[in-house]
Amino acid sequence: MTSSTQDRILREFLRLLAERGFDATTTRLLAEEAGVNEVTVFRLFGDKANLASEAFRRFAPVEQFANYTVAIDTSSNERVVDGILDVLNVLRRGMLEHVALVEFNMAEYWRLPQLKDQLATIPRAARELVERALDNAAPRLRPDLDRRRASLSLIGLLLVSVIWQTRGWIELSDAEWDATARQAVQGLLR
């Protein structure tokens, strides 16, 4: 089997997980949706926990978040806002690109204790990236600001905007996202 077959199976697995959940995503259904034989799924991945682990390993944007270079220009409040928004937009694009993985991680995390540490790497990498941005922006931030808590607030805004938008619970254009995020970041400044 080719890597493209493996990728197709893994992408279908994530899509089905997001739509149906872990229990309702059977290997038989997965094989059917991916256009392969169920034996192929077992031969390549073994069980659903291994499928989840491999999907995560292959598609999670952890390295992208961890390796992103944060460079906040603190010469003005506007430049600080723009720099933090750049970081938030990197996270948002990564979440939108891998929304099935994000939804799986949030909904099924508790079912797979053997993957607990692996699944926690996405939220940790996202939080660390936002905290690095806020650390870079420190000279322009309110002196009483708890940057750790502020990072959680910004990540919460990201999660709600991405999940609710993809579920159709809210309509949020890129311009609306930008205005919302900009307002949230401006509230952190002196």
C-alpha cells in the first residue's frame, strides 16, 4: 500500500470520528469510506487506537506551532496587536485545516488513555505559542496582566470560533474574526 492509501484511510478516519464519534466509527465503515478492504485497515494500522495515534502523528500541527518564530514589534500598540494576531491566525489556520483532529481530540480524549500524552501535545503547543507571543509583547501589555490566563482566553476564543463556525453554529467571516480577535488583543494592552 502506498502512503497515499494510508493518508486516505487516516483522513477518512478523522472525518468519521468528527461526524460519528469513536464507537460509531467501525473499521468496516472506515474501509468502505476509504475505498479499501477492511483487512487492509487492520494490516496497516491494527486497531482504532493505533489509527488515532498515527492520524495524530501524521496530521497534528504540533511541529508547526512549536517551530513558529514569534517576532513581535513592540514599537507601537498597533504593531503588537498585529504581531499577536499573526500568531493567532497561524493557530486558526492550523485548526481549520485539521478541524477533524481538533474535534476528535476534544471529544474522545478521555476514551484513549494510552494516547493521553500524545493528544495533549496540540493544546500544549498552541498555548506555548500564544504565551511566547505574549512574552514578546510584554513591554506593551498591561502590567497586571497574567499572561498565562490571557493565553487561555485567546485560545478559548480560537476554539469557539473554529468549532462553532465549522459546525454551522455561527457565521464568521475572516473580517469578523479579525475584528473580534483584534478587540480581544487590544484589551491586553496598556
